[in-house]
Amino acid sequence: MKLLFIAVGKKHDGLVENGVAEFTARIGHYAPIEWKIIPASNAKEEAEKILKSVDQAETLIALDEKGKGLTTLALAEYIEKNMSAGAKRLVFVIGGAYGLDQTVRDRAQLIWSLSPLTFPHQLVRLILSEQVYRAFTVIKGEKYHHEG
């Protein structure tokens, strides 16, 4: 199974660039991964570009503060379930400053909230990449994630 992370906005900035690169490389040990950065415009244009990047058969996970909260174990279970079902690619989408257009939300199989807090989009990239890496370590039974 492959992974695609789509983010609306500018390329990764210096504040998060190294961390995103580190976790992206770590994820790459488990699954091929690619980042696609879509320049910010208006929500409709962003949505068109996002949806053109996703095949109909692929699983789309939209990140949105009003989405469903998941524990790390629930995220790992979701990813593993998709892997077991033969999913070709999981696509995670981080919207722009004004969020995701309803067409993207409607297309998503999961709308996921990292937190009820509002984070800068650059920071969301780092959190997303770290959490997906953490989920893979849970799936593989590795020691990165510790239960309390």
C-alpha cells in the first residue's frame, strides 16, 4: 500500500521541514510515501486539484478540526484494516487556511481531527507524519509507541 500526503499552502517551511523529512523517511521503511503541495487559492480550486490527485478507488482521509478524534491505536487499526483489504493507496489531505471544500469532505472515507485545538498548517504536517509513523510502529509491534 502506498501513501500520499496532500497539503494546501507553501512548501514545508524551516520550522517543520527537518521533522517532516525525518518522519517521511521513517514511514518510507513501511510504505512508499509521497508529498504533494497544492498552492493556496480558493477552496473550490483547491478541491479540484485535490480530487484530481485521488483515484476513485483510493481511500481519502481528510484532516479537519471538526472530524472524528482517533487514538493512536485506532489510527493504526484503520491503516491496518485498509492494508488488509488491499487498499492501493491511502491519501491524507490537509486543507488550506479556510479548510476543505465540501466536495473533498464528501469524497473522504474518514474525516479525522488531530485535536479540537487549531494548529498552524505547517505544524499539522509534522503531527500527521509523526502519527502515521507511530501507527506503523504499532502495526509492526515495534517499541516506538508505549502504552501508559
